[in-house]
Amino acid sequence: MFTQSSFRISCILAMLLLSTSATAGQNWEYLVKTYPLLGNDGALTQALNKLGEQQWELVNCAKGSAKLTCIFKRPTKGA
């Protein structure tokens, strides 16, 4: 059974997959990360910057109760 949060994430992933499939010759890999909402923006910023250094692009975030679920994408290696 889907929770509201997991249903929302599934819808977002489906939209991402449909929208990026039209890009000729480009393949993507996706990453879903969940962060606790502790009021520590510095730690979250540091985590996001570290993923950015690894070429992950933040696509969307969904706020749940006491957590933030973020979806990232990057081109697959060799693409």
C-alpha cells in the first residue's frame, strides 16, 4: 500500500522518466535521498553541495513529516 509520500515520489519519478525519455541519446540515472528536518540548513547545504560535486542535479524535493525527500539525476557514465 502506498503512503501519500511514496505515491508522490512515484508520480514525480514517472514524470521525470517520461520527460527525459524524449531527450535524444541521453540516458539518466536517478538517486532518491531522504534527509531529516532538524533545522540545520548548514548540514543540508553541505550534503547537497557534495552531491553536486559528483554531478548530481537536484530535480525535486518533497517535504514529509520531519523529513525531506530529494530526487537527483545525472547523465549515465559513458553517455
